[in-house]
Amino acid sequence: MPRKPVKFRFSPANRIHRYSAIFGVLVVVIVVAGIVTRVRSSVELRQWTEEQAIPTVAVMLPEVTELKPTITLPGRLEAFNRAPIFARVNGYLKDWKVDIGAHVKAGQPLAEIDAPDLDQQLMQARADVLNSQAAAKLAEATLKRRQTLLAQNVASQQDVDERVADLASKKAGVLANQANVDRLEALAGYKRIAAPFDGIVTARNTDIGQLINSGAGTRPLFVVSETGRLRIYIDVPQTFVPFIKIGSKAEISVPERPAQKFPGVLEFSSRSVDAASGTTRMQMIVQNPKGELLPGSFANVAIDLSRDAPPLHIPASALLFDQNGLRVATVDAKNRVQFKKIAVARDLGKQIEIASGLSPEDRIIVTPPDGLVEGDQVRVVDKSKDDATPAATLDREKTKG
């Protein structure tokens, strides 16, 4: 006979156990899911916190600016040659030939001095020469007679030797008197005052009949200036001295001719710094063939500071100054901070011209936040390209692509 299937029946106690087991499993699952969710949230929060801790900075490359920088300095125009002319003899002004503003040539007479005292001294000196020459001739004749008597054993050798010495003394006297005549004649030549070189008479401080005293302690009778070319002296601040070389070009302007520019060339430098002013004296030459520039006048000198390599410029906000000196914060290829010491060439206000310490490839932080240290990780915004998208986001987009 077929066997009847056996039917199991759960008692109420078994059902309770069954439901308890299911409930326990659900509780475990819920607890495990909660723990996993909490752990995941904690990791995500930590990652978000770390990302937020990384500062975002704007970076840019130093600007390589093709400029023609100039520096304008005050200067004073001076004649290339300037000769105050003094008298070399005492007397009275007999006549003057030229007045101020006159163009003169080298050797052209300017005035003549009447020196009667000098004329009398010259006459006396010439008379002294004639007297000494006569005495020398007599001494020579006497010596010849004594030598004849010596040959006849009438005169002694001692007498002849004395006559030889006397003749030598008389000849020396002739030479001395002649030298005095030559001196006075040369001095008399200064009665005629002449121009030392081609130029313009810029001063006349004498008149006919005026008493003339020789020497440089008095006022000069005339001043002659060469104005076809002029010197201009400028005091260059020490910071700009390395950029100004011998042969540098300049433009000179004067207040009375504001629309005109006159070219000049730097020819000399004192090559030293004045400790009181911190400047170096330099001299420029400017051609003045038409006489438009006046000696002694004030001028503005604009000097070209162009260099072989274009200078680098960075924003003034990028500078950091602390116990380590003047530095700039840069970002390397791994977006980590590196500090570089720099030297400033010129402060242009919002822009700083760099002398050394940076290269055109350095990415500088435009406004470094407080607390940056060497090696810090940062997120960058390339301001030089006007792109506000962080570099990290760009990298992720490239990876996805």
C-alpha cells in the first residue's frame, strides 16, 4: 500500500524561533549596512576635508615685455671748452675789439693792454745786454793781449788765468741779460689778448682805461666758450648705473624749446658713486651746430635703458619679504610650492621688473596666501591664460576623454 506523506506541523514555539532568526538576520544586515555606510561617509568626509585643505592659487608666467625703457634725469649744459681769460701784465686797457656774443677765431685779438712799466723794463734789459756785451768784448781783448805777453815772458800765467775767468764771467752776464730780455719780450706779447680757440665771447668784464692787474685772483677780462658742441653732466642713481653703458643714446630737451629733441651720446663716466647722493656722475656730448642750446641752461636727459634680453615683469602682489629675504612663490610641475629668491631691477608700481632669480617658464603665484611653506600641495588656476578651470579638473577631463 502506498505510504501517505507525512505532514509536519510547526508548533507556536517553533514559529517564534523562526521569526526570531529572521529578525536577527535583518538586524545584522541593517547594522552591517549602517557600519559600511558610516565608514564610507567617513572616508568621503576625510577626502573632502583633505581636498578643501589644499589651497587654490592663481598662477601666471612672468611677462616678457618688449619695451624701450628710459630714465629722465636733470642735467646742466656746459660749453665743451670754456676759457676765462686773465691778464698776464699790469697796465691799463688800451682797447677792446669784441663784445659779448661775438664769434671769434683762434688767435683773433680781443683787446690790447697799455703797459708802460713793462716797456721801460724791457728797454732797460736791452741796455743791460749791450753793456754786458761791451764788457765781454773788452775782457776778450784783454785776454788776447795777456796771452801775447805771456809768450814773451812779460806776463805771468796767473794773470792770464784771471783774464780767462773774467771773460767767462762777462759772457755769462751777456746770456743772463739776454734771457731777461727774452722773458720781458714774451711778457710784452701778452699785452695783446687773443682768443685761444674758435668760439663765442660769453663775457666781457673790462672797458677802456680800466686798471688791469695780472693774475687769476681777479675777474677774467673775457670768457670764450666753444658752443658748437656741449657737455651735459647728469647724476645717475646707483640702481640704474649697470644699465647705462658708454655710447648709450639719449634725447635732450630744454624748457625754451619743448617741441625739439636733441640727440646726445654718453661718452664718459666717473665710475664711482658719490657717498652723499648715491649717484654716479656721467658726461654726455650733444652737437649744437646752430647754437640752439645755450651753455649753462637746464636740460632734461632721457636715456635709453634697452637691454640685450627683454626684462621679466611680475605683479607686485607676488612679492614676499620675510627673514629669508625677498622671494617669490612658484608652483612646480607637480603643483607643489617652491620659493625662489629674486633681485628687483625696478619698482614700476603695480609691476616689478626682475633683475635675476626667475625664468620665463616659472609659474608664479599671483597672491600667495598666508601660511604657505616649501613643498605644499596646491590647486592652480592659470591666470596668464584667463582660464578659471582648475588644472586638476582639466586633468580629470583629459583622463575621461
